[in-house]
Amino acid sequence: MRPERVIDAALEATVVGGFSSIGYAVRSRLNDWDHDLDLTGQRILLTGGTSGIGLAAAREMTAAGAKVVITGRDESRLRSAATKIAAAGPRPITLAADSADLEAVAGMFQRATDSHGGLDVLVNNAGALTHTYTRTPQGFEQTYAVHVLAPFLLTRLSIPVVGTSGKVITVSSGGMYTQKLDPAAVEMNAADYDGVNSYAKAKRAQVVLNEAWARHYPRGPMFAAMHPGWADTPGVQDSLPGFRRLTAPILRTAEQGADTMVWLAASEVDSGRFWLDRRARSTVRLPWTRYSDAAVEDLFEQVQAQTDPYVP
Ligand SMILES: NC(=O)c1ccc[n+]([C@@H]2O[C@H](COP(=O)([O-])OP(=O)(O)OC[C@H]3O[C@@H](n4cnc5c(N)ncnc54)[C@H](OP(=O)(O)O)[C@@H]3O)[C@@H](O)[C@H]2O)c1
């Protein structure tokens, strides 16, 4: 799908004001916007902390008193990010792991909880819009593995560790509004692979699985999916240069995109909801994208079976 179609889909749903820096600028001036978030002593595992929204969130969380573990694929990028985060407080622990590799994800989780002596908050943030079809070490399509399987596996592993007072936050995207849930088609095959579609399907899956987790664990932890809005990050610069060129004047900063993530980590909110700018939002804007609980449970069972081999 070309950037123009991405923009068109967003305009169809009349979301431009809300997703852009305008939405953030207006909402952050509202009276109930707390600028003094406290995460003192919270042990947080945040995937994808080397760049963009994840790096900004890790810095803000550290400044608010959290003890943070960040992940990424590259040791030197991790070291560089850790130095930037350390300007706000204690240096974060860094763990290299490719979210596309479920064995590596499970190993990384063990190392994260060992080094923290437990965990209070998991943030599933790592993600990328990948234009080419790629298979992972375990034979899955990469977008599906990184955005659906790895967060699901980390959520499974986290639940017994964070307990009922813990939190699981998943960074989805407003791009999911363009997609109807079709459990069997969330993982695209090589013949019809399209990076933007695949990304949006995976982001839809994140939002519905967040609802399912909350249904399965009504006493907690707190599950939250969120949309950062449109933020000017290396990820957007690399994967959607045309979109960025057209929307540059209204893109958010990475810090603005990270705000709801940090706020959710510091707040008690209704579990299972989808958040943008500290407010729960509808998960459906286009009538033909409505979905049933039964379809969500089908997807849940499918992903559960696919992640079973990686749960110790
Ligand atoms: N920017 C936006 O407007 C926007 C809008 C909606 C949703 N989002 C979501 O926000 C999240 C962060 O995106 P961003 O815009 O900040 O992008 P970014 O600047 O490219 O940062 C992405 C982060 O994810 C990590 N990552 C990517 N693929 C990974 C993999 N296979 N394994 C481990 N880590 C991986 C990257 O680490 P390394 O490259 O160092 O490995 C990096 O730390 C993503 O989930 C994205 O879908 C962004």
C-alpha cells in the first residue's frame, strides 16, 4: 500500500487531528493532565528501547524513578541508547534479542527478570514496518512474529512474575483501524505479502489480544494497548518516507508519542482498553472492521499454540 493510501485511510476515519501533534498539543493542555508521574522502584522491561518512542519512554520512565531493562537487536545501539537514558537517572540494563526469534525472546525474558530480581511492568514496544517478506528462525512471517508472537510470549511469561498488581502495555497503532480481524490471515504468506497491510493486521491482533488477556485475567495484571499517535521516529523515516514527507509539519516528537506509555505504567486504569493520549478509545472506527469475541478467542488459541514450545 502506498503512503497516499495510508493517509487516505486515516482521513476516511477522520483521525488526523487526534493522531497528529495537534491532538497531543491540545489534550496535554487539559486540566486533568498530570505532568508529575511517579514510577519509583518499578522494574520495567521495555522491548525496542534503542530508538524512537521506546528510547523516549525509557528515558522518561528512568527520570520518574523506574529501573529499566531495554532490548534491541544490536549491542552498539543498545550501548548508545543506555548512555542517553543514563542522563535521566540510573543506567538501564541492556539485553540484545531479536523479537523475531522466539527462543531468543524467551532467553531474554529470563535474563531480564534475573537481573531485576522480578518484574512489575512489561512494555511490548519493539516493532517495525517491514516491506519484504521474511521468515523467522522458527518459520513464521517476520511482522507476525515480532508484533504478535513475541509480545504474546512475553505476556505469557510475565503474568506469573508481575502478579495481579503488575502491568502489561502493548504499543499498537492507529493503522489497525483499517483492518478487520481474520485470525487465519493475520500472518500473511509470501504470495500476497504487503508490508503496510501486514503491519496493520498485526497491530489489530495486538489490540484484540489485549482485550482477550484482560478477559482471561480479570483480577490482573492490568493489560493496556495504546497508540502513540504519528511520531517522527527513525522507524517512520525508514519505512514510510513518503508519509513522513507529507505529514512532517504535524508529526509528534518521540517524547509526545511515548507519553501515554509512561502514563499507563504509572496509572491504574480499566484493563483491556485501547489508549491514545491518556484516554480509552474505540477499537473500531469503520463498521466493516467489527469483530466477535469468538474470532478473538480463535486468534488467542492459535497464538497460544504457536508460542507453547517457547514457554519453559
Ligand atoms: N512512530 C509512529 O508514528 C508510530 C505509530 C504507531 C505505532 N508505532 C509503534 O511504536 C513502536 C516503536 O516504533 P518507533 O516509531 O519508535 O520505531 P523505531 O524508531 O524504528 O524504533 C523501533 C524499536 O524497536 C526495535 N526493534 C525493531 N524490530 C525489532 C526486532 N525484530 N527485535 C528487537 N527489537 C526490534 C528497534 O531496535 P533495533 O533496531 O536497535 O533492534 C527499536 O528500538 C513500534 O511498535 C511501532 O509499530 C509507532
